[in-house]
Amino acid sequence: MTTTQQFRSEHDSIGERSLPRDVYYGVQSLRASENFHITGLTMHPEIINSIAEIKKAAAITNAEVGLLDKNVADAIVKACDEITTGNLHDAFIVDPIQGGAGTSLNMNANEVIANRAIELLGGEKGNYTLVNPNDHVNCGQSTNDVFPSAGKMAVLKLLIKAQIQLERLHDALTKKAEEFDDVIKMGRTQLQDAVPIRLGQEFKAYSEAIRRDISRLERAEDEMRCLNMGGTAVGTGINADKMYLERIVPNLSMVSNLRFVQAFNLVDATQNLDGFVAVSGAVKTCAVNLSKMCNDLRLLSSGPRCGLGEINLPPRQNGSSIMPGKVNPVIPEVVNQVAFNIMGNDLTITMAAEAGQLELNAFEPIIFWNLTHAVEFLTYAVNTLTDNCIVDITANRERCKSLVDNSVGIITALTPHIGYQPAADIAKEAIKTGTSVRDLIVQKGILSQDDMEKILDAYSMTTPGISAKELLTH
């Protein structure tokens, strides 16, 4: 290493480069930052924290098995602890989307940790005789086990946060289902009048879909708990000490306070990324359910005078720069957009996972970029949907009742009593003349007033298991 007042010089297999004297990254990080101008952004914080936890666990393990001097290991551990508390993140300068299967990020971490450890030992940045990025920080490791493991750890942490928000949404929808259980409204199929349903039943259906999403994400978490740490380059464990291989994943679980297991077949776990596809699929399915629900909320609240107008969404902001008083369903709209983005991310993840060859998939960076953001955006979207929309939805009870009373769809309840064709004839006449179904039945003497009221009791029509005979005998 040579130094001047403002710069230091470092070399790698490509050659020598000057760097600002005080930066924590090194020559390999600098080259990567120059090579990859793609997003203009930096690595997701959870991936940075996760790779620091891996390096900490590796230093602890290497010290335990006698491969790393205790003073060097302690300095590496302290440097990693600083990173996981949010410090030094600005020294991670490589673009999230990068060639090299993540080598750039791995070396960025190795250099930052090494230089901070050097400082802690009283040396100057760049003096790699004290702490070497490859020989010490990367001891027993390869990018090919570090990077996918960091990706899995980051995704797992984000999935846990997403589940918390989905539980809140499920609870809010369940409460609305209970609140709206006595609100009878018109059900619709293919946007046409069908038969009555309770508004509470619709909201209960939403809550059940979210409950299934939570279960899917729980299963997806297990996909992220299986790591290939110890497999090094291709899963064969080359350059990894046997004792290190046995201890690295348990130590990583201890460091991260998360439960991880070592893959049964490290070669398989190094080359195949189907676990990420499975997680992305669960996240996409959740996005589909959220988007469908938000479509419904926009339809049910449409109006307020000239649409369905069966529910009221909480007004959050002006809806127009030209139309006074207009209020738009902005929260469902933003959730729809997040869902569209997640669906697109899923396609990218699927294609990238398929595109790997032989012992390694070079396209992990784009997978982690899309998956971490998909889970994170999902979390934010669910949070805003719950707090800024669902909890304050109200029902237009009179509007719902009026639409049911004036509907032709209630004629379906008469079919078991008068037959399909006579019921269809009444429906067509009601539509043509504008006369209500109830009035036509009485006028034509088809049923007595009392029997008609029993059969066309709206609440009974929304309750499964009540037979036509039971209606007329109670």
C-alpha cells in the first residue's frame, strides 16, 4: 500500500488503482461501481445487514476452529455489528443489479469490513496485512454460498414484516365482516344482478383470502431458512474446514436470531433457485387477492350518486384539479398498482431462476432486487390499505336495501316454488315494465302475500341450508 495525503493505492488482479484515503471500500468495489451503472441505487439494507451477519458468523466460526486469530476475529465481529446497526451502509457502493453472480457485493462487504477492522486494530485503511478482505473476512466462504444465503436471510426478514401487516389487515376485515353482517345487499355475477348477499359475507370472504395468503407466506418462509453456507464455490465445500462446515449455520442462526438449517445437498442448494420462485409465487398470489379486493372496493363505492354507492371509502384527498368536490378511491388504486408491479417482478424472477446454467445461477442479483422490493412494497401497501381505508369503511344501508327491493334477482328464490320458466317470465316482465317482482307475484295470484314474504325474506336468501319447505312451514 502507498499513501498520499488524500489518496491510497490498492491493487488487484486487474492492476493498481487510487482511491480516496478515507473510504472503507476497496479497489474491487470501485471497479464494480464503475462497471455497473444500472439502477443508480444501492443494495437493499436488509441484504447489507444479512451479509454482515454472515461475515460475523464466519469470523466466530473460524476463530472457534482455529483458522482465525482471535484479535482479528473480534475486530471483524465489531465491524459487522456496526454495519447491522446501520453504520457504514454508505460504503456499499455497488449497484444492486450487477454481473458476476454477486461477487461485487461480496467483495464490497469484505473490503468494508476489513478496513473497519483494520481501524479497530489501530491500523490505516488499506493495510491488508492486518486484516485481509479475502484471507480473513472471506475465510471458508465463496460468493456462491454467501450471496444466496444473504438473499434468503433478507427475504425472510421482509416476509416476517409482511405477515405482521397481513395479520392486521385480516383482523380489520374480520371486524368489518361482523359490523356489516346485517347489511343485505345485491350480489352480482359478471357485473349483473344475481341474488342477495350480506355485505358482511363479502368482507368475510376477503378476510379468508388474506388468511390463506398468510399461510402461504408462512410456508414460503421455510424455503428461505435452508442455506447453502459451507458449500463454497459449487456446493462441494472446497476450502471449507470440516468443523467450520458443521458450525457455520448454527452460528449464523445464533447471530441473526433466526432459525436456519443447512441444505441437505449443498450442490443442489447452490445451483437451483426454485425456492425464490416459490416465495415470489406466494407474494404474487397475495397481490392478486389484494388487487381483486381493491377492484371490488372501487366498484362498491362508485358514485356517489351515479354508481353502486353501497359503501363509503374514507375520503383521503381531493380527487380532481378541475372537478370540485370529487373524491377518488386513491388507496385501493395505489394497492392495485403495487400488485401490478409485483406480478411483473414475479415474471422476472421466474425467468432469471430458469436461466441458470450448470453449477451456478449468475442472475441472483436481479432476483434479489425484484423479490426484496416485491415483499417490501407488499408490506407498505397492506399497511396503507388497512389504516387508510379498511378500518374506516362505512355501509350505505338504505342504498343496499333499496337495490335489493328493486332487484329482479330475488326471483331466483321463487324457482323451487313456481318453476324456472314461470320465474323467468316474471323476471322479464319486471324488467320490461319496471314493476317490482313482489307486486307482479301478488297481482298474478301466484303466491299469497304471506308465503311470498317468507320466500323473499332477504336474510333467509343469504343463509345456506334453508330449504324451500322450511321457509313455508315457519
